[in-house]
Amino acid sequence: MDNEPVRTRTVSPCVRNCCLNENDICLGCFRSLAEITQWALVTEEERQGFLRNIEIRKLQLRDK
């Protein structure tokens, strides 16, 4: 029996509604263009950072 912990990969926040604003932020998933293009290449820790950035952007948009 394998005692290795099961590692899960963070699922992309993409909602297939891509439209970049003037700051290269997707209005569908709120990732930057750099975050979108790097998603498959970065570590899980970096993905978690991207997800935190998304939440910050959503709050900023709501507060406008």
C-alpha cells in the first residue's frame, strides 16, 4: 500500500469568458495576462498566490 500523500492540483479559475481590460486583467476570471499564460508552468504555491490576487481584484472592482 502506498503511503504517499495524495497531491491535488489547483484547478484553473478560468470560466471561459475571456476578455482583457486595459490593464490586461481578464474580466472572466480576474487573472492577469501573465498569470493566465504561466498557470500551467508554476508551482502550487504560486497558483495559490494567483488565487489571492484574484480575490483582491474582485474586491477592488466591487468597491469602485
